[in-house]
Amino acid sequence: MKYDFSDRINKLPPYLFLEIDKKKKEAIKKGVKIIDFGVGDPDLPTPEFIRNKMKHAVDDPDNHGYPFGEGLLEFREAVAVWYKHRFEVDLDPEKEIHSLIGSKEGIGHLPLAFVNPGDGVLCPEPGYPVYNGSTIIAGGEPIFMPLVEKNRFLPSLESITPEAAAKAVIMFINYPNNPTGACADRAFYEDVVAFAREHNIIVAHDAAYSELYYGESKPMSFLEVPGAKDVGIEFHSLSKTYNMTGWRIGWVCGNADIIKGLSKVKGNVDSGAFNAVQVAAVEALNGPGKYTNEIRSVFRQRRDIMVKGLKELNMNIVAPEATFYLWVRVPEKYTSVVFAAKLLDEAGIIASPGNGFGPSGEGYIRFSLTVDRDEINEALQRMSNLEW
Ligand SMILES: *Cc1c(COP(=O)(O)O)cnc(C)c1O
């Protein structure tokens, strides 16, 4: 028998970190102690108070049935309170908040609700690959918006052609940004709202890193800008904020009609997030701020050690104000892939080549600070023995 993948699956881009993965396995086989700055999965455990709540919630038979798609009311209410407190934005838990099985799930399903064959979706590049992949799976065409340093890694709305603007039905944006670590300001979000209104485009803001900030000013919600709720939604996740990547819980909030569309897709493909996980998520959202402060302070320390160390190695780097990523220019004579391979071959260090996130990422590598301080120091030590 021969089974052909669908055209849409064949159109998905290849996995660009394949070569690095292969080298990683070879190095491990040879007994090299790898230091892995590759994947963005926190190495820290979920805080104990959340785990304890989960243990109790698992024993409660009320939590054993199918969850409701939109999520427990208790969960949506906790999100509304958290949102008001954090962003001064009012959300109606009945219509403007919907649970997700991790924000990736919502991002992955959104285009299926709004994209017809031939429609365009504006996707940042370099960027989280799911925007592009979910667009293709829905039969749409990704229209890439380059994020470059001279524009502070914000997409240039003026550079979007009238044809592209007319074709686009969704615009994905993501701040604090993976992979660049950049943050957006109010003026940018205001421009996005005006652009979306003018061209009748849904804005889908991915705020997965809103709580991993290190500067004085906290990242804002896209929904803080007047008119944002008329044109858009915002994705949030407990994964990065509370070290809960494996738990699969997040939410989408904002425009009720857009959420209704996404909810229709979800109603046909999933049955919601495990109620016990939602109960634990409520505990997390209501929990004392000291845990998120602690998580931030761990990543801040790591960031400071790594930035200082890389500067001493003459690397061109700016400390990010948010996220646990360092977006570092590779020395000029190397491409991203060649430099990443050099780090792995000569120092047992894994970092992601920037072009894996899109062509504008060429010339950069991304370090994910999801390894502990000792390993960071060890990595800096190993790098100091390299020549570049
Ligand atoms: C990690 C990540 C997410 C997804 O998180 P979930 O675990 O699915 O909630 C979404 N967007 C970006 C940019 C991420 O890096």
C-alpha cells in the first residue's frame, strides 16, 4: 500500500533543525556532555502550590468527565480577574474568554475558522513556526512580515503591499517576541489596530511571554489599546509563566465573534482541557505573585551572566527586556547554521540557528536560557576556548 500525504501536509516546510538534531545525537553517542540552549522548554519545576492543588483536583470525581469546551466558569472568571488586575482590561468571562489546551492549540486552529483557500495570513518571520504551519493546514497562504533589528524587530506595516493587505484575513503578532526577545510599545499596537480596521483583518496577538519580563515596565496587553477588542484576540499561556509546559493549559480572550469561530472548530476536534488542570490553573492565577517573581529572577540572573559572558567574548548582543531567549548576532564570517554547527562540534553547545525561524533570522543564533547557572558558566568557559 502507498499512502500519499495531502497537498497541505506536503506544503509544510521541512524541519530546519534536523541537521543539528542529528549532530546532537552523534555527539551524545560519543560521550560529549551537551549543554542544550536549543529548545524553549523551562527546566524549572511547576511551583509546589500548583502541584498540590492538582493532586486534590485529580481525586475529585467532578473533574473526571468531559470538560466543557469554553472551560470551567471558575477558570474563565479567574482569568478575568487576573487580566483586570494585570492589564486594567475588562473581559466578559461568558463570551470573551475561552480555555485552550495550551495556546499552541488555539493558534493552530484559528485559521481553520476564518481562512478560505487562497486567503492570506500575515506571519512574522523569524517567528514561532505554528503561525505559518496552521495557515498552510487551513489552505491559506502565509504572507511573511520580516522582523529586523533596525525596526526593533517590529513588522513594518507600511511595507505590506495593498495586494497583501487586501488578501490577508489574519495577522499574527507576538510580543514579547520569540525568537528575538523584542517587546512592542503602545504606538505599535495602535498602528496595528488602525491597520486591521482599514483592511478588515483579524489581529491574533500571541502573548505567551507577557509575564517573563525583566525591565521596569511590564509588557502590555494588545487589548489595552482602544478598539483592539473590535479587531482582535490575544493568546495566553500558563506554560512559560508557571513552568507548566507539559500541563497543556492556556486561553484566548478578546473579540467574542472571533472566539466563537475558533470555538466551533474546537468543538469538532477536541473536548477541552482536563478540568483538574483548569482547577490547578485557577490556583496558579490566584496564587501569590512571589512565585512568578522568583521565576523571573532566575531567568534574569541567567540572562545577566550569559550577556556579560558573551560580551566578553566580543559577541554583539543586547540584553532582552523579556522572554528567556537571547538573539545573538553570529560573527560576521559565519552563517547561522555554520556557527551553530561549530558550537556543537567544538564545544558541545546547542543553540538554534536563526534562519530556522525564517530567512530574516540569518546571521543570528538563539540561546534559550533554560539551563542552570552552572551550565551557563561551563558553556561560557567552553566558548572562551574557541576562535571565531
Ligand atoms: C511556547 C510558545 C507558545 C505555546 O505555548 P503553549 O504551551 O502551547 O501554551 C506560544 N507561542 C510562542 C511564541 C511560544 O514560544
